[in-house]
Amino acid sequence: MLKPDSLINLLVSLNPQQRTDALRSLSLDETRTILTELDNTYKEDPWLWFKEEVYTQDEATQKRLPWPDKDYLKDLVHLLRTERLLIFPKSRRMMVSWLMAAYSVWLARYHPHHAIFVQSETEQKASYITEKRCCFIEDNLREPFLRRKYRPIRTKQGTIGKISYEDTQSYIWAIPQGGSVIRTYTFSLLFMDESDFQDEGADALTAALSIAQVGGSNQIVLVSTSNGPTGICAEICRGAGFSRWT
């Protein structure tokens, strides 16, 4: 049998059917060993995990789709790994919200004691990401053996607003807009989705920045489509020298 690192390199080069056939040729213990080593590789390389294990869903057709191997998404992952304060102005169907959902799942499943918050205009909109994207990603990983257990907690409206991983004790929590909400917690990652459509976005960002300055390793990511000239993302973008995106 090939050494684990050589076999891992082989596995990631195969299409899904070829990979399944290759694993079938191994014993159960050998398969578990190889997949555990592969999982350790994913812990160090989120982009590889995205490409090899993560599916998305076309929300118009409900079809499950492989992760899009786009250079700009790879560049954004590099920024997520190296920068603490980020703004992603985007157009629709760029997959940036999917990227942030996948990155949040990767952080929670591979890194202990991380508090990841998804903040949107309402709790219902934020929980759309935790349920329809974060849970979808974990429940539909390409390799079933690598799927991890999490505890879903539902909102009063019945959607999954929080998922907590049993082995890492990390969680992803959907919260509504406003500074008073985020001030209560110390976050590892705050993902403000559609920040320009949050009337209380500036207050939330001010509260988050004060936490980030104290903690030193907290990460804040603002993502938004354009809301015309208004919103915290638009204001920061104007200060950086551009005023529109499509």
C-alpha cells in the first residue's frame, strides 16, 4: 500500500467515483487511517477542504453542486487566513456568502472553542445561513466518514439558529443586527452578512471593533451587495476610493 501522504495526494486527484473505488480496495482500518490523515490535511488547508469535500446548492433548482474552483474565491480564502478586518463588496451569485458559511464551518469543526457569529438584519435572515448553508455543508460532505456531529438549536421560529460541535466545543450562532447583541459576547469571528442593509450596522461594527481591539485575534468580516450610497460597507469603500460595485 502507498504511504498515507502519497495516498492522500492520489485521492485528491481522483474524481468521486474513482476515489470511492480506490477506498473500496482498502481494509476498514486502512480506510479509517487514510481518511483521518486526510482530515488532518484539511485542518491546515481550508481551500483544499472546500474543493475536495464541500458541496453547495443551487437555490433555484435545489441541485447539489461541487465547490466552484474560482481563483477569486481562493484569493478570498487567503485573505481570511491572513487578515483580521475584511470587507467584501460583492455582486449577487459570486458565492461569497457560501464562502463565509464554508469558512465558518471549517473554523468550528477543526478549531476548539471558537465562537462564530453570523449577523444579519434579523435573526431569521441570519439563521438562513446557519441552517441552509452551514448545516447543509456539514450534512453533505463528499466523504460521509468525515462528517462531524453537531447539536442544532432552533429559534422561536423553528429554524436552526445555532450549531455546536461536540468534539471542538465551537459553535456558529445566528444573531440579529445591533451593537447590543454582539457586546454581550466575545467572538472569534463576526460575519456581518448584507451589512449595508442593517440599519444598526454602524453600531454593531463599533461594538465589534472595541472587542477586536481588546482580544487581538478576533476577526470581523463585512459582506454586502450594494444598497446604493448607504451603508457601512459603502461608506468604507468610498473612503478607500471607489463608490460602486455591481
